[in-house]
Amino acid sequence: MLRHRTLSQTKFVQAVGLDCLAAYASSRSLDSPQSLTDDEIDRWLSALAESTRLEVNEDWSSVNDVADHAVDALDLAYRRSSLTPDDTAPRERLAMTLFLEDPESFDVAADLYSWRDATTRMSHFRLTPHPDAPLPDTEKFKAAVSEHFRQTMRTPDCDTRLYEEAGVWIVLVTHGDYQETKSHWEAGSTRLVFLRPPRQDVLQFNPVSGVFSLRMDGLPKSEDQQLYLSAFSEHCLGVPAKPIAELETTISLEPIRTDRFIYTGNEHIEWVRLVAADLRFPSYRTTSVIRADEVRHALKDRFNGARISDAELLSSAKLHFKLRGQRGRPRAVTLTPPARTEISRNAAVIEAYLREQGVLLA
């Protein structure tokens, strides 16, 4: 499932407020904390059963994710809801109110946050454009995906949710994975439990460009990639899908390998640096993984004056982007043809630059 952002407990409970926290405790049939001091909140949490404490932490983390990192999704969810937001309230209180009083609308905000988070690490495939197509019915798609996970002994069914946002179709698929054995200490001895961890995969389709993007939770499996491509293409677009190997590439590292890539940036980007590369030179039988503050300079020292254009293959590259006015670390981008990108933040600005340089082809 989605990895939560860091939760600052003190900041969170102060923003939510004691009355809203009491309403949350009541919704779980728990006694409410008496104050918002750190000692009282710690006392209240420590008195809970471990399983309940984990559930509370999961709830609070989900609310905090939406409040801190998906403000526009929170606003959209309130417009969908019959609730009227208090414009003077902190975002955490608004998110908790929605969580308690309109869970369906809160789930919309949480789903859109999951989608936004997933877009930084996706594999991209080019399918047939459908610029005028309406949102599809996903029932047949859901049935095909459920059958796949049932046959692979991961889950008997799955849940799918469909949205249209920012000109793209978004499908979130929640399903179980292979059972895992966990040991824990109980009543003076070690006990084993068998758990089926939940997974949430995020699919995105741009009907104008025909680009299908996929982020799979956990360890990606090639058969799952092909299943999603085939099921989506056949049941949502009405056309048969090609095998992944026959689809057009959406990433090219040739501008980097041939030294055509411009590292000096533009009006939004101060500079770009190549900090890691998987290279193969004609005189070497294996791929060399080079990591440095600036790979192009390091090559000259480590490979007798070699240039990146001397390589016969560049199979993966990691770039650092320094944005103008940006504080802190540069944004990291990992590119692995034919389809996978990882962009830490500011994806829109960075993707536009990569397209301009001929690296992103979709």
C-alpha cells in the first residue's frame, strides 16, 4: 500500500483540536483524551491495544497525507460532499472532519493523493489514442483482474475505483498479495500469524496521447504488467493489446549517450547533472555502473579520458535537477528504457524538459 508521509503527532493533534479528536475516539468506541498535551496523547495511545493503536496510526497518517500533500484533492472532495468547509480551520481539521462525517468523499481525496504519489514512479506504454471516448465501464476489467489474482493464489477478488482528473483516466486497483508468515510475542510465547498484505496498483490513461501508465505496489511482476495492459486495452478501450515487448518505447537515452542532452537548464531549471549511469563500452564485456557527482567528468578519470558517447549502450541513467529558487537537495530522476521513470518531485516541469530534450517520447 501507499507509504505514508512523516506524521508529526504534536502538530497533527493540535491542528485537529480536542473536540474533533474526541469525535474520532467516539467513532471507534474509545474513551477520548482529556487534553492535547504530548504526555496525555502518549498516555491515551499507550493504553490502547496494539492492534487498535496501529489502526489509529493508519487513520491519522491517511488524514495527514491528504491534509499536507493533497490540498487540491481535499478541496475537490469537499465540493463533492454536502459538507461546508470552515475556511478558517487548519487543513488537518478539515480532513479529519471529512474522514468522520463523509467517508466516501474522504476516500476520493485519499485516492487522488495515491494517484499523485504514484505518478512520480511509473512505467509508461503507448496504446491507441481514444480522444473522444467516454469514461469506460470497468466491470469486465475488474472481473479479468480478479480472475488473474485468484488464479495466482493472491486474492479471490479485488476492488477497482475509476476517476477522471486533469484530462486522464485513473483506475486504482486494491487487492491482496501472497500470504506472509509473521511471528509475534503473545502470552509469554512466540506465535505465528498468516497475513495477506494489501496492495494498491495505480493505472493512468491519457486518451489524447494514448499513453498508459502503471505503478504496481510491491515487487512488480511482468505477468501483472501484461495482465493490466491486456485487460485495460480489451475491456476499457475495446481493442486487443500487443505484448509489452512489441509496444513502442516511451523513453530514449540516446540524447544523453550521444552528448546531445543540454545540462544548462532553462527558465525553470538552473542545471542538470548526470549522477549515475549503467554503461557498456565496446572494450568491456559487462555493464559498468558509474556513480559520481558528475558522471561525464568521472568517466575521463576512470576510463582513460572516455566520453559518454564512447559507450555502445546506456541502459539506465539518474539525473539531478536543480530548480530555480529551490532550496535543499536537487530533484532526482531515474530513467530506465523502455518505459520506467522515477521523479522525486516537480514532475511537470522536469517532464517538460525531458520531452524537449528528446528523452521522454510520450
